Amino acid sequence: MPGAKCMEILKALSEMNRLRIMRLLLKERLSVKAIAQRLKMSEYNVSKHLRILKEAGLLEMEKSGKQRLYGIDSRFKDKLAANQNVLKLDCCTFHFDKLPK
């Protein structure tokens, strides 16, 4: 993984609420409203965090009628599945099976 991409992923995963969002989205696709309700956050803050995760290439968005559903990027999800929920970067390793609740 190139250094710049590694840094972008590290930045995206460096915030606790973004890790909590990732944990939810590993299980199912959700709307901003559903994420906000489950994590007891404002929709505005959830949207900001989703944008950062999406820009890092960790999430994908799908339109379903008027709402947008967010989920883990399929390529990223495949990498996690192949490594038993462990993301290996050039500089560090993330255990997605041990993310905070």
C-alpha cells in the first residue's frame, strides 16, 4: 500500500466515532439517520465522519430512493475477510474484530 494511502487510512481510523461507525457498517448497510440513532450522535456529525471514511476509500454509498445507504467498500471488505478481520498496512495492523463498541 503506498505511503500516502496508508496515511489517509490511518487518519480516517484515528477517531473513536469513526471506528464505531466502521463496526456498525461491517455488519450492514445503514443510512446516516440509522447510524446517528444507534450511536447517539447528530446526523451532521455522522455525515462528517462518513465523508472522511469514504474519501479514505473505506466506505461506499448506494442510493436507495431518497436515502443513501453506507457500507464498507467491497474491496476493503474482501481484504478484511481474507485476513480474518485484520487490516495490515505498511506501518501497522488494525484488528477490526476488536474495535470499540
